[in-house]
Amino acid sequence: MSLLDLDPKVVATARRLAAKAAEPVVDIAKAHTTVAVERATLRLAGITGADTTHRAGDIPWVNRVVDTVREHCGLEHGAVLPVFDALARNDIGTLTELAEATAAGQIQYTVPTGAAARRAAKAGRVAIARGLRQVDRNRAQRDKLITKIGDPPQRPWIYLIVATGDIDEDVVQAASAARAGADIIAVIRSTGQSLLDYVPEGATHHGFAGTYATQENFRIMRAAMDEVSKEVGRYIRVTNYASGLCMPEIAVLGGLERLDMMLNDCMYGILFRDINPIRTFVDQRFSRAMHARAGIIINTGEDNYLTTADAVEAAHTVTVSQLLNEHFAHEAGLPNELLGLGHAFEINPDLPESFRMELAHALLARELFPEAPLKWMPPTKHMTGDVFRGHLLDGFFNLAGVLTGQSILLVGMMTEAVVTPWLSDRDLAVANVRYVLNAAGNLSEDFVPARDGYIVKRAHQVLGEAVDLLDRIVDDGLLNAIGDGTFGLMKRPQDKGKGTDGVVSKADGYVNPAIEMLETGATK
Amino acid sequence: MSLLDLDPKVVATARRLAAKAAEPVVDIAKAHTTVAVERATLRLAGITGADTTHRAGDIPWVNRVVDTVREHCGLEHGAVLPVFDALARNDIGTLTELAEATAAGQIQYTVPTGAAARRAAKAGRVAIARGLRQVDRNRAQRDKLITKIGDPPQRPWIYLIVATGDIDEDVVQAASAARAGADIIAVIRSTGQSLLDYVPEGATHHGFAGTYATQENFRIMRAAMDEVSKEVGRYIRVTNYASGLCMPEIAVLGGLERLDMMLNDCMYGILFRDINPIRTFVDQRFSRAMHARAGIIINTGEDNYLTTADAVEAAHTVTVSQLLNEHFAHEAGLPNELLGLGHAFEINPDLPESFRMELAHALLARELFPEAPLKWMPPTKHMTGDVFRGHLLDGFFNLAGVLTGQSILLVGMMTEAVVTPWLSDRDLAVANVRYVLNAAGNLSEDFVPARDGYIVKRAHQVLGEAVDLLDRIVDDGLLNAIGDGTFGLMKRPQDKGKGTDGVVSKADGYVNPAIEMLETGATK
Amino acid sequence: MTKRHVRPYGDATGDGMVQVSFTLPVPHGPRADGAAQQLANKMGIDPAMVVHSHAIGDGFTFFVVYGSVNHIVDLDEVKVVEREYPLLSPAEVNSYVKKSLRRKLIVVGGCIGTDAHTVGIDAILNIKGFAGEKGLEYYRELRVVNLGAQVTVPEIVKRARTEKADAVLVSQVVTQRDAHILNTQEMSAAFREAMGERRPLMIAGGPRFDPLMAPELGVDRVFGRGTTPGEVASYLVHAIKEKV
Amino acid sequence: MTKRHVRPYGDATGDGMVQVSFTLPVPHGPRADGAAQQLANKMGIDPAMVVHSHAIGDGFTFFVVYGSVNHIVDLDEVKVVEREYPLLSPAEVNSYVKKSLRRKLIVVGGCIGTDAHTVGIDAILNIKGFAGEKGLEYYRELRVVNLGAQVTVPEIVKRARTEKADAVLVSQVVTQRDAHILNTQEMSAAFREAMGERRPLMIAGGPRFDPLMAPELGVDRVFGRGTTPGEVASYLVHAIKEKV
Ligand code: B12
Ligand code: B12
Ligand SMILES: Cc1ncc(COP(=O)(O)O)c(C=O)c1O
Ligand SMILES: Cc1ncc(COP(=O)(O)O)c(C=O)c1O
């Protein structure tokens, strides 16, 4: 049922403009590869482990290989051809052995041509298909578990964060959160990981304000939550972060370890981590294709804009970004059911009508993306050390979530402005959510924004501003708009930022069976 | 605008039944007087002060006089005749001098007859008229101040309690509460005062969990709030408690000292202070007539029922009591605008749909009594030492208040289950109210209970149960119903309870010019 | 199995983290924050973060402080009134009373002083009960006389005498100016004075009582917040066993 | 006028009332309540009322405690970094800089380490400013170079050098594992090592910094939560006055 009575023509225009604005960027994304995409491809093909002898610390084998390939023959043709050619030429059994030999300086990479190239491509495809079939099996396994154990009984699903820095403590806290009512557990990453151009290895215990995202940590958490799922009688979803310099690789690891959701935004890395825009768009495209394959729900990061820009003035930038995220996601193969588009309750609570304005924004998102599992993010910017006030604000955030039919509710903590959440913060926060869901969960039945009333007008206004902005972006180019600080007030020129030198123009003969198989859905 | 679509016929039936149930009780009330009514009458006539030499502590002169009258000649004819007769006979100038002489054993009271009676009645009337004109002047003065300084800009008005036990500390806390946003200041009485059969004298500093209600304390608080009113630019209303053994007297004092609201319930004293039912109904009738004259808004006490009975099961008893309170109030001359009928947010918050049920109850009251300044009371019973949860609950209480258009909002405190409110509790509580009013105050525009939805059904159900109960009460008699524990599960037989022996059947020649002048509105 | 020595747990074992809030009669500003910091340090919180402060009027400031408290809780030193008797079912209570007393056990209860909070004592005495447990009236072998609210001490002594009460149960909810303590002491003294050794068992209850306070109050047992009727009934059996 | 010695104020002068909450790694029950009571007593709260407790999982209990703390705050002993310089308007700052330096004052700022919280430093530096005050970029006589987030220490040292910075302003928001302290110390050491006496003025800021920490951090000044750009600009003027 539509409460806002949005004009379908305006909505269609918005989508058309978003597609148009995205088009040149999609072209760029298709025309380039990155070190991370190539590493992700090799990870799918089965490379694992790290060079523990290296003086710079544990460097994953896949980094050693891709860096060496690049050094020897460039990445313009992708890593698959030189790597599988080298495997064949040197008669080495596994990619990991190849990596060891590479580190020992025994391998010389070249781009094969002719039959050698065809052989290498084929061998690569066989290996990658093995990885993809593992991802497919995980997806089937998830479906099976959900059928057997069940989904949460209510919407929105309750999303809780753990962030101890130590995977073992994380497991304890995640289990207790799930028992207390969480449906989704997200492990926050250590600050700074998103700027590492490699994925750390193994189980880790010393993150800063978060725990490193590693394949082993993913495995540990998923296994633990599989146990807890049985205990609590609902499938507990596990989330981690794809965004950052290793977006494609982490997406692969998430698929291999049956994560259920991943933070993946088309612009977050650019805006909030100063990662090069081109790098991000290329990486993002590959990672989303991976998520599509793995049935992983993406969580986009529009909430972040409202921490640096004003939530009222910049409301329409959230809508624009959601439309862009939607387009990029569709383009990469993600269906609506996997689009956890983000938005947030970040209006200054001292503003008159702030709550109604939140409702207007939240409802706009709901009605623009009726099939998407929207992710509703709690107040952070206007949280203060006054934890009593904060707890109240979180309650109203929860209420806005149920009134506007949000799908995934990231639970707000009264200590948001103080510390990373304590055990008791999480417990009180879940009790808050539970009260609101239980006492007022069905109040949406009685929530009917007045025709032409404040809420409806505000929603229409924001949509109108979004269309105007999209119009300007189509004219200026999305990359220029990002460069000008359109989103979150962050100015990010397309030729600057971290990871720029990891971007490579594809040559005509570029080969990447992974991309092909992701596009076609092939399993062999 | 009606949201519940109540059937006007059912509503009319409810009112008719309430009137019928009240009728016999009104007859009883008219047929009796009480020591308190007589004392109130003499207070209007100008008696003040206390016998400080008495060994039992400060006994007000008015008690000495009425007790002696009763001893000497009974109260069946009222106190006015014997007292003004004695004044004339003994050639004494003032009532206070008469009291002193009474205490010294120098006065013999008798019921005058013939010309002496007419003279006494006349003198009494002149004196009482003087008191009533003081009340009238106060009322005019209140109107003038409101015109000049202004009413609160918003509805509901914010009602805050102070309860230090010391009138001087109360003044400090009241001023700070008003500055922080309170529109109404209520001074809680010392526990137990309602069972004192006299009104203490003077400024007091040692109450238990509240401050004694005295004429001087009333004066001090009103004067202080007059100052603060100017400062904050809105007329700060002052409230105190009439209910108890001295209901009529305190009503007089409230009128004389320009209080603006008074707690006055037709059954509170019976149920929660075990005061004799007849005593209460007699006292209540006189006190309400006084409030009507003084333009004082009464606050009824239906909220209390839900602290001893279950708020869901007993919801209809609240409605029944409101209808009875309305009838008794009308009968005593109070117009709708002065009927601060009470109700409360006391449903167990762990119940599914508890918030929507609260909305249903609150809306029912709103639509049944569209002109009454309803008083909306916060959660108390289900508050616990978990102050975070409590603060959240108070926020939802505030929201229910604005969604259903309540008129007077008694501010809930997160420490409800812990201590009488601290300075900081009040401050955080007002901030809570302010957030809700400011952020969601107009959300009622968008609150439209679904036709035949949960809220509407629940409201109709409660109204139906109320009509059924009124029907039974009409059959059994209200006094029997009270005896059976119908209200708040408290069983109070009509011949038991405190203050029973203060009830006196009026003789045929009973004279009370006050009652007459209150009924006719006469000023002379 | 818990260890003997523990510290508060915020986010990790042993971090000692606590949250504190209070108001100081000091105008808002850096000096006030410093004063809050000093108080927190005196409470053993170090480092202490004054994460919030705001003015209440001109002369007061409200603070929220977070930090690590350096005290260690020694669980072996924790004083609690351990329930030294078993929890019995109503049937067990009834059968014991019947066997040992051969008559009904008589309980007189009420709120003394000016306290009018009867919900607590009613929760213990009335059939309806509390937390799913029936109240003492439900027990066939108990005779319950509930005097209700605002009973004076002389009244309850008199009634206990005429009813030949085995136990007197009083409730005290209002604590301002220590009313609950003073009232209970007054009552226990009155019973001792009036009846000496033959006084009934004296039990006090209320949400702000600490069970450790029995000696101070001069009563036999004290029950705090969340007490259930079954606990009280079981205690009664235990106490008459001791007497018999 | 405040008195020298004050106590927390709940409802009356000197009542000492405070609210505390914490979690103990002890299963819920009377023993846990007793443990909470003990901790509260050790914090100086006496009498302490454990007004609420509930289980968090099997092994933890959350408590809310109210009570009177017996410590006394000595206002004369309160340590605060008093602002020893006047608050200047932008015009005053500009005119002083112009007169005394005869060139623009150069400020280099950023978030060091892996910290990506730029809102705080931007609030100080960007024109937009904070709390109604314009940021340092607005000051005609200041030249501001804002390096943004996640700047490494070598980077900021290098840039300060090439820009000939008079002052370096760094922000630190993430405090887990004392990252804010370690990062700032690393930076101040690097500047000392690289530039010795000719190092720029070093200023650190962030919501969890206490201005008293400057010596520990090795910087000249520390600004905490709620800092406004005007305070920082005025300090800059004060500091160059001292140098000149
Ligand atoms: C209901 C209530 C009332 C009702 C009482 C109705 C009635 N007939 O009982 C009414 C509305 C009349 C009322 C009035 C007042 N109340 Co009142 N009231 C409450 C309230 C909301 C709930 C109390 C309650 O019923 N708890 C539920 C019962 C089941 O719990 P309980 O009493 O703790 O009992 C349990 C245990 O303690 C134990 N127990 C208790 N007694 C006994 C006795 C024995 C023998 C045993 C074994 C066990 C036992 O067993 C029970 C079951 O587990 C509390 C706030 C709160 N949420 O706690 C305020 C509260 C108790 N009231 C308070 C006050 C001050 C008053 C008033 C003075 C003024 C006012 N604020 O309204 C008046 C006057 C009362 C008077 N003269 O005593 C304060 C007391 C502050 C203090 N610590 O001193 C409170 C805490 C509210 C506040 N924060 O201001 N109140
Ligand atoms: C906005 C925000 C973000 C944004 C940052 C965007 C950006 N470009 O800055 C985003 C979304 C990217 C983000 C990410 C993360 N954040 Co963050 N974030 C916040 C948030 C909500 C607000 C911070 C803020 O902007 N405050 C407003 C500014 C104006 O205040 P301020 O920083 O205190 O600055 C003032 C003063 O301190 C001072 N000041 C500050 N710096 C300086 C410097 C100088 C020289 C001077 C003079 C003064 C000065 O002046 C300023 C004006 O008064 C806080 C929670 C909160 N409400 O505080 C969490 C918070 C800071 N984040 C936190 C964390 C852990 C993270 C993450 C690691 C994970 C996560 N929870 O999301 C990531 C990774 C960040 C990283 N690598 O650093 C934690 C830190 C916990 C801790 N104490 O260690 C917080 C407290 C949230 C929480 N409870 O978990 N975050
Ligand atoms: C889309 C998205 N990706 C990633 C992150 C976190 O990234 P990082 O690990 O760099 O803090 C966020 C922040 O919450 C986000 O919104
Ligand atoms: C109508 C009414 N009168 C009086 C009171 C208070 O009376 P007392 O002073 O007896 O506690 C209340 C309780 O809040 C009440 O609701």
C-alpha cells in the first residue's frame, strides 16, 4: 500500500537518470581490472595461505603472485593467463606451490599466446569453477538451513555489531547477542584494514576497534553461529565488510565461507577511505557479481553521508546514492532481494518535527525500493555522552523502523558517543528493540501520513531534490560530482586516492574466466 | 475529529447509567454534613490560626471551635448558627477571638432559633461572602495574569511534581522545574496528611516523601511561581491535593490562595486511604462546589486503580470512574473545562501490543470527554530499578500523550521505582518530554487507527465493558460496588473507614450559607 | 564456576568498566568537569572519562562518567542472607503445619505507619499472589489476617494478641527520612515490650530493605524486592521448626 | 559563589546521591546482588541500594545501584587547564597575526594513524566551523592545510616541513587500546627528532582527550570535546605571543 503516493513518472525518471549517470562509470569499470580483482580471481581458483617468512609480515601468497605477474608482464591481460601458463610450463601442481616458487624467484611470468593461452585459460576456468561451485554449495546450504531452522519470526531483523578485536571474544559476544535476540551478527573490522592492500591470514586477536576480516575468522564465526542457530531456532546471519582495497577478495572469501551479508557500497571507499574512485568502481563491480552468485545481501553505506553532511540538507543525496547503488547492483547481477540499501536516523533531534522528518525519509526509501531488504541505521552523530537521552533516541529510531517497514534494523547503542559497545549496552539495546517491536510493532497499521501533510510533502520534496541532483550529475559526470563533494561533503578527485596504482586498463586479450562465469552463471 | 467512531447511543447510555448510579449517593451527600464541611465553612468565614498551646500540637482554631460546637449542641444544624450566635451573644469581634475564648472554656454553644437564628445566619452569610469574594478576586486575578503572561504554548501542559518535604526546598526545585519547562507544579503532600482530621498551620519543613499542605505553604508556592511566571513568560499553575479527611477545607484554602488545580477524586480517599465512603462523598460535593467557584481544575485519580488492579483487565473501571467523577463534578457545578479526569499508562510493557492498547484507552478517554482537560499519568507500577528501560518507557508514555491529544501530562521519572525524584531526574524527564513534543508533537496528524483495527476494537470493547459494569452498579448500588472491590480491587464497606464519626445527618433547620452561595453564585 | 576475585566487565574480562551519573552543586564548565573527575577518581575510577555534562539551572551540573574502577570484588567476602531452608510447595507447608501445630498457623499482616503501599504485602498474603505463586491465604493451614494500610503500631500489637498470631508480617515501602527503618524498629520494640518471649515471629518486607538488616530492625527476618509468597511460607515452616 | 567542599546532590544539599551501573561476571542471584553491594561500598557508596539486577546470559549480571557516596569534592583541588589567554574575535586574531608575524600563520592539520574521523578536525579547520563559529580557514591571516584522514606520521612531518608550518593540529577519536595516546606520542616524538627546537607548535584534539594530558602526549596543548575554533585560534595567538 502506498502511503506517499509517489508519482510513478517521477520515480521512473529518477531511475532513468541514475542509469544514465552510472553508464560511463560502468564502462570504465568494464574496461579496467585491478590487482584486487586479479587476486580475487586467483583466490577463487584456490590459492590460499601467506608468506610467513617475508620481513614485512604475513603477505598472502596471492599478493606475491599477482605483484610478480604485474612486474614481469603486466596485468593488462589478467593474471589467469600468465599464472596458469606458468603452472603448466613449470609443471607445478597447485597455485600455492607456484606462489612459493614465485617467492623464491624461480618463476618467470609471461602472457601466453595461441594454444598456450587457450590451455591456460581453460585450466584457469576449471580451477575457478571449482571455487564457484563451493560458493554455489554454500548458497544451497544456506537455503537448506533456513528451511530447516527458520528465519527470524519478525521484521525488521535485528542486526547487532561485535567489535572486540579478538575473534574468540567476538564469538562469545555474538553468541550471547544471538541468544538475546539478534538475528544478524556483524563483526566490525579493525580500523585501517580497509586500507590494507591484502587480506590478513588466520585467526586474529589484536584488532583496533574491530577484528580483522580474514577467511579463518569468517569460518570461525560462521561455524559458531551455525551452532547457535540450532540452539535459538532461527538461522543467525553473519555479516562482514567487503568495501576497501580488497573488496573483490573479501567478497570471494565471504562466498567461500557462507557469509550472509556484506557491507558493499559503490562509493563508501571513495568517500570515507579516500580510495581511488576508478579502483573502487572496478572492484565493486566484481565483488557484487560475487555476492550475486553467493546470494549475499549487500549493505550499502548511505548512512555514512549523514555523519559528515547534514541529514536534512543532504537527505536527497541519500536517495541519489541509493538509486546509484541499485543500478550498479542490478548491473552486476544482484536482484532486488539482495539490495540492503542503507539509510539512517541522523537528523538533529533538537529540530522541530525531526521525528516526522525521519519518518518521511524512511518511508520514501521504503516506497522507492519496495522489494529491497532496506537497512535502517541508528542515530550516531547526535548521540552524546548523555546515555539516557541516547537510549530514548534509540527507542524512537526503533519505532521509526517499525512504522515504516524497514527490513534490517541495526541496533543503536546508548554509548554510541562513548565507547565501542559493552556487553550491557548490547543487552539494553536489544531490550529496547524488543520493547518497541512487541509493544508497537503493528502500529504501522495506524500510521497513515496525512494527505498533503508534513510527511508526504517532505518525502516528495526529497525525491524532487534527488531528481534535480541526478540531472546535474548526468550533465557533469558522476566522477566529477564525487570530486566536487556531492556526497557526504567529501571531495574525491578521480585521479587521486589510495590504491590508484592498482588500477590497470584491460588489454584486448584480457582473460578472466571468473567474470565470464559470474556473468553467465556457468558452473564449469 | 472522531477516530474511534464511538456510537453516540452507547455513550449516552453510559452517561445515563452513571447519573443513575450516582443519584442515591448525591442524595446522601445532600442529606449529610461533616466536621470538615463545617470547618471549611468557617474558614471561608475568616477563621485562621491554630492553638499553639495545646498539648497535642498545633490544633487549628477551627477544629477547636467545631469540635466544641459538636460537643455542646451537635452539628446537625451546621456550625454557622451556633458560632455566629455565640459571637453575637458574647459580643466578640472575630472568629479567632471566639476560638481563643472557646479554648479557654468561656463559650457555650447552642443552636439559636427565631430571630437569633436569622441574625446568626445573616452574620454568617456576610462573613462567608467576604471569603467567597476573595476567592472570586483570585479567580479574576488568575484570568488577568494568564491574559497578560500567557498560557503554555503547547498541549499537553507539562506537570511536574516536587516532594522534598520542605517548602523552601520545594520552591527552589519548583522554580528550576518551571525554568526547565514545567507548566504546572504539584507539591506532593507528606504521606499520612490525608488522614489528619485537621489542616496543619504555617510554613513546614519536615514532611515525609512530601510537604504538608497548609495555607501558608500554598501562599509561599503561589507567590514564588507568580515571580517565575513573569520570568518564563507563561503562567505557571500550582497544584495541591484536596482529597483526604480535610477535602473541603483544603479546597477553601486553595481558593483563597489562588491554587490552579487540585487533586480531587470522588473515590480516591475511600479506596486508597480507607476513608469512610459517606464522609468522602459529602466532603467531595462541598469541595467541588468550591473548586467550581474558584475556577480550579480538578484532577481525578483513576490512575491509582491501575496500580492495584491490572491495567488491561480493569481498563473499563477507569472509564466507569471517569463517568462517575464527571457526573459528581457536574452535579457540584464544575463545567467540563475544569474536569481534569485522570488516566494512566500502566499496562505491563511486556504484553504484546501494550503500546497500542495504551493508545486505545487514552483515545477512548479523549473521545468520551472531548472538552475535559484530561490528565495523563505516567507508568509507575511497571517501572523498575532499570532506569534506562524506565526512561524509554516514559518516552513512549509521552508519545502516547501527544498522539491521543492529552491535555495535562504528568511527567514520568526514570527513578519511579527507586526514590522520590532527584533534581537530575526531573531535568532528564523534562528533556524527554521536550524531545517527544518537539520531534513528534504533530504526529497525531498521521495517526489514524485502522478502521476495525486493533485500537478501535479495543476501545469499543472497553466502553462496552464499562456500560455493563455501570449497569451492574445501578442494580447493586454504588456504595455496595465500592464495598465489593469494584475499583482498584479495594473493598470498602460504607460503614467502615476513617472519619466515619465526622459524618452528621443534617437536621431540618440546617443552615450553611456557603453551600447556598456556592449553588447560586451569590456574592453577598 | 566463577572465580573468587572479579571486576566489572564492560567489553573484556577485567576491564573494570562502570557507568556513573550524578549532579554537583557547581556551575557548568571546565571546573565542574574537573570536580566530577575528582569525585570519580575518589570512587576508584581511573582513568575516568567525563563523557557528558550539562547545566541544571545556574548552580548545578549533571554528569555522566565512564571509566575503569580499580576495586576488586572478593566473592568470598560477599555477605548474603543465604536461604538456609528448603523451598516447599504449598502442600508440603500445609502438611508440616498440620502435623506439628495441629492447628492453623496464624499470620497477621499490614503496612504500618503512614505507609499506604499495600500491593507488596497483598502480593504475599492475598490468594492472587505474586509471580505466578499463590499468596498465603491460599494455604489451607494458614489463617491470614490482613490489616491493610496505615496500621498503627499499637493496633497491630493488639490485633496480634487477640488473634494469637504466630507471625506478624509488616511491609514498609516509603523510605524517605528512613521511615521504613524507624517504623519497623518501633514495632519490634513494642512487641518485645508488650509480649516479651511470647511475642510472635516478626517479619518485615519491602523493596528497599536489605535482608541483612534483620538485627538492626529487631525482627526475625527481612525480605526484599521480588520476594515470592512461597519463600515466605517456607520460612514460616522453617521458623516454627526451630521453635518447636 | 560555590563553597569549597561539595558533595553530589540528589534531592537535598549534601545527600551525596549517585547512580551507578555495571556488569559483573557472576551469575544472577542474591550472591551477585551482594557482590554489587560490595563493589558499591568499595566505591564509597554507603548505604548502597542495588535497585535492579538482571542476567546477561548465564555468567553475567547487570546492576543498577543508587546510594550516597561519602567522598567530598574539594573544589580547590580540582585540576583544570584554565584558559590563561583571552578569547579573541577573528578580527583580533587576524590583526595580531598580521602585526606580529607580518605573514600568514601556517597551520597543518589532519587525523593521524588509521583514524578516519575527520568531522572533529574539520569542525576546527573548515570554514563551516562548529557551534556557530567559523573555522580557521575563515581567518584571513591563517593559511590552513588540511590533510584529512589516515595521515601517517612521516607524511605529516614532511608536509609540516615543506609548508613551514607554525602549528600542527592533529585529531584522534578512536581510543581502543589507547590508539589515540600512542599515535600522538609517536607524532610528537617524530617532530622532536626531525626538527628539534624548530618544530612547530603541536596541538592534539579529540573527544576523549583530557586537556591535562599535554605533557604525557608530548604536545603543547590538548583540546577535548566541544572545542570551538575560536578557542583554538585564540590559543594560537597566545602561543606565538609567548614565542615572539
Ligand atoms: C503503587 C504505588 C502507589 C499506590 C499504592 C496503592 C496501594 N494500595 O498499595 C498509590 C498510588 C496509592 C501510591 C501513593 C503514594 N506513593 Co507510591 N508507589 C507505588 C509504586 C508505583 C508501586 C509500588 C508497588 O505496588 N510495587 C509492587 C509490589 C508488588 O512490590 P513491593 O512493594 O516491592 O513488594 C514486593 C517486595 O518488596 C516484598 N514485600 C513488600 N512488602 C512486604 C512485606 C512482607 C512481610 C514480605 C515478606 C515481603 C514484602 O514482596 C513483594 C512482592 O515481591 C511505587 C513505584 C514503583 N514502581 O516501585 C511508588 C512509590 C513506592 N511510592 C512512593 C511515594 C512517595 C508515594 C506517595 C507518598 C506520593 C506519591 N509519589 O504518589 C503516595 C503516598 C503513599 C503512602 N502514604 O504511603 C515512592 C516511595 C519513595 C521512597 N522510596 O520513599 C515510590 C517509590 C515512587 C517514587 N519514586 O516516588 N503509591
Ligand atoms: C561520524 C563517525 C564516523 C564516521 C566518520 C566520518 C568522518 N569523515 O569523520 C564513519 C562512519 C566513517 C565512522 C567510522 C568508524 N567509526 Co566512528 N564515529 C562517528 C561518530 C558517530 C561521530 C564522530 C563525530 O563526527 N563527532 C562530531 C565531532 C564534531 O566531534 P569530535 O570528533 O569530538 O570533535 C570535537 C572535539 O573533540 C574537538 N577536536 C577533535 N579533533 C580535534 C583536533 C584538534 C586539533 C582540536 C583543536 C580539536 C579537536 O573539536 C571538535 C569540535 O568540538 C562517533 C560517535 C559519536 N557520536 O561521537 C563514532 C565513533 C567515534 N566511531 C567509532 C568507531 C570505532 C568507528 C569505526 C572503527 C567502526 C565503527 N563503529 O563504525 C569506523 C572506522 C573509523 C576509522 N578508521 O577511524 C567509535 C570510537 C570508539 C572509541 N572510543 O574508540 C565511536 C565513538 C562510535 C562507537 N561508540 O563505537 N565513524
Ligand atoms: C558500506 C560500508 N563499508 C564499510 C564500512 C566500514 O569500513 P571500514 O572497515 O573501512 O571502517 C562501512 C562503515 O560502516 C560501510 O558503511
Ligand atoms: C485524586 C488523588 N488525591 C490525592 C492523592 C494523594 O493523596 P495522599 O496525600 O493521601 O497521598 C492522589 C494520589 O496521587 C490522588 O490521585
